[in-house]
Amino acid sequence: MNLFNGIEAFIQVAEKGSFAGAARQLNLSPSAVSKLVARTEDALGTVLFNRNTRSLSLTPEGQLFLKRGRVILSEMAAAKADIAAAAGTPRGQLKISMPNITSFFLPLIGGFQEAYPEIDLELDFSDRVVDVIDEGFDVVFRVGQLSDSRLTSRQVARINMQLVASPAYAAKNGLPDSVESLAHHHCIQYRYPTTGRLEAWPLPEEYRGSLSFSKRLVCNSADARLGLALQGHGIALMPDLLSAPYLASGDLVVVLGQSVQKEYQLHLLWPTNKHAMLRLREFVDYFHHHLS
């Protein structure tokens, strides 16, 4: 038996929750998938699934092997791609976690695919903090500092967060002339998907915790906040990489200038053991060039 086929079958059954679902994904019959998993269990000398007529669940050994199996297949794919890349053309797949700012990143992704047509991309647009290793990501975008010794990072951009509003909102409601007066305006707020908390606006220290803002509009998408601000529904805290074109065109104006703003660093993170992958290096270099 090709052990890698067995590992792939096991992972698909675990992810799909059934032999039938895995069979559809692998274009095999359910019985063939079942045999591959059984042979993998025999090779490992342990049971990976609890089976009964109504449900299928991973044993503790299966949960452990799921993590290891993903790494094994990822390393094998990386090895194949690197061998092919030795001929001079980067190819293979990259699984990427990106901020949920599709309007900004999609044109860059399109440009990357035009430059590297042999590299396949699986994109996870989400603002949650993913587990890079356990979830099998090749590279992720992350704001802030590196906190995992298993990862390598490279800063690709500086992001300035600032309050913005549309001229239509300003004409109807005026604009705040002080930090205190923000409390009397319509504020478009952001809720973190991981913690459920509202994003804290970068107020001067003397105002932190002492001001409360309206919750008339709360969302979990930067693109949605931008759209609502452009439509005149309120004041939003936005990253300049999204707001800059609209500030330049006059469709948005900055609110309170430097009184309410904060700069962050945007990094790319990837597992240290994948640094040699040519396609990964090309991806990192591409975004460093276009964002720096």
C-alpha cells in the first residue's frame, strides 16, 4: 500500500465526517476508502476511528495522527514542488490566511497568479487568529509581533488606523471638533470574530475607558465598514490601505487628524521548516515588494 494514499484517505474521512464524503472528494468508492484507512490503522498498530452504525469519531490516537498526517502530506507536497522548482519554475499549492479585506487583496492576488501561473492558491479570508501549524497554513498575514518560535516572519507593510467619514455625513451631522464630542456621533464599530469584543479606538490615554460610543452599526468586516462610511452612515476607524484612495478622491475625510490614530505592522508568518519552498519565497517577496 502507498502509505501516503492511506494518510490522505484518513484525513479526508476525518474532515468530511464520513467514508462517503471522503470517497466523493477522492473520486474513489466508499469501500476503497475504508480499506485504505483500515490498512493505515494496521500499519500504525492502532485504531484511528470509533465506528458504529450511526456515527464516526476520532480516537485520541486518531486526533494525534490527524495533526501529524497533515504535516506529513504538506511536507511531501513541498518536497515534490521543490524538486520541480529546481527546474526553474515555482509551482505547487499555498494555503494562505488573509485579513478579510477582499477589496484590497484580490487585485494583488490576481497579479500574483498572472506572474506565477503554476502556483495554486487556497485563500482563507478571515480576521480570526488561525493556528498556522495545526491548521496546515503555508503562510498567514498577521498584525503585531511574532510570538511562536516555530514561525518565521517578515514585515511587509505599516498600517495607519485613522477615523474617517464621508462629506455627506459631515454635511448632515457635522464633524467632531474634539475627542469628547465623538460620543455624540454615529460610530461604525468593529467586533473581533475570535473574542467577540469591540475594537478599542486609539484614543489619547486620558480618554481611554471614560468615553462610550454609539453602537448603531457594528460589523465584523473592514469592507463593510468602508462601504457604510462611504454611504454616510457614520464615522469609522479604517486602515489607510483601504481608505487612502477615497481620501485622495475626496469621498472620505479624516476625522480629528492625529488625535485618534495608531500605526501597526503587518507581517507575513510561515512555518520555519517551509522556508526553503520556492513558491513560498516568491509569495513573500511579491507582497513585500507591493506593500512596502
